Amino acid sequence: TISGALFQSKSHVKMQVENVRGQYDEDTEDEDEDEVYGDPENDPDFVKVYELEGQEMDEDEEEGAMEDGEAGPARKHSPEPEEDEEAQENIVDMSSAQLEGHTDSVYAVAIHPTDTDIIATASGDDTAGIWSRSKRSRLFTLAGHTDTVVDLSFSHSGTYLATAGMDGAVKIWNPTNGSLVISLEGPGEDITFVRWHSRGDVVLAGSSDGTAWIWSVPSGACVAVLAGHGASVVCGGFTPGDGGRHVVTASADETARLWSPKEASCLVELK
């Protein structure tokens, strides 16, 4: 029909016009049946639009057809809210448990390495949570960050939980009681990720200021600052094949680097 297709290509509209010519009088002076949008004498690309009986154009279609005398591209109409709600009702939840309690988006999740019933979450509500999967309830709320918690990670033994905040802090928690062990500071901007050494209580964190930091826990002593990237360090970790003697980082500066934490120096730059 003409209604609903007014905003498609000119060739498609002209094809529709040809299809209905046999059904209507071609008298162009009858304005009640045929309407011309544009200047047929001066505009070689003008389109003659026929309004079929019983298929009136709504106001939006009339305005679109009359704009600049042309038929524009097809408009995509957003589904009504009722349709969105109906689509959501048709989604089948296949999860075994649902953990609710955060008041903003959840950005990261981690499972305890030795007790898989324990789950940790990081949220935009400035908190982290420690949950029991079997009980489907939150055991502890880890409050202390002043901005979004973007990442978290359990240490290799599960003794500690590290959280990374957009407030520039890395916080170390005791997951058995939810208490704060120590707050690690140093980076000048957001913390982007946290990762633990596979054998020791040493934690690595990347920052938006282009640096990566390594601390010893629980003392909080800074082991190394890896500086050299020209933009945010978005991910990284200790190398697994050599016992974690090296660190790999990747950055928004379109490079990856291999580091020696002992020397705090870059060994290889990949770009």
C-alpha cells in the first residue's frame, strides 16, 4: 500500500504508482484523488503520490512526503512499550539462581577458587557484594569505594578479594567476614582491572593514567610501577608459563607490552 511505504526509495514509489494507474482516473486536475508533491515542471525527480481509498496517510507520513518535494528513506518506528514488555515476558530464564540486591549495573563477577558456593560481584552502585549461590542471598556488602567498582578478583588461595574502583583505589577484603584488609592507592586515575599472581599474594592493577601497579598483600608495599603506555591500560596479568615472573599489559594506545616487574622495565612492545 501507499501508506507505510511513502518513505521508501523513489523508484519503489514510482513502481507502486504504475501498479495503480489502471484503477484510477489519470486526470491530474482532480485534487481529491491525486496529489502532487513537488514541482513537475522544474523538478525532474518529482514523485506523484496516489492516496488509495480507505488508506489515508497519517500526519507524519504527509509531512514526510511533502518535505522538499521528495520521498525520503524508509522510517523505522520503535516498537511500542507494550511490545517490549511482551517480548521480555517471552524470555525463558534458564539460570539456576538469581542474585538481586545491587541498585546499579553489575560490571564483574568472580567465583571463589576453593569454595564455588561463594560469588563476588562489582557494581555501579559503588559497592561489591559477596553472595552464597546455594542460599541465593548476599552475605556481605563491601562498601568503601566512592565511585563505580569495575572489576574484582580472588587471590589464588581465596584468602583475599581485590576490588578495582573508578575512584583510583584498589581495596583488599577478607571474603570470610567482609572486612577491609587494606586500601591500595597510587594511580592517578580510574583503576581498570585487577589480577592476582597465581602463586603469591601479589596483586596487579591497571589504570587510566597509562600505568600498571603491583603491590604485596597484606603489607600494601608497592613492588613496581610499570610506566610506558600512552593511554589507559585496559587489561593485563602475570605470565603463567614461567611462574609469573613477567607481566603482560594491553592498552588503548594500540600496543601490548611484556614487563619485568623486578626491573620495572619493558622487555617487548607489540604494536
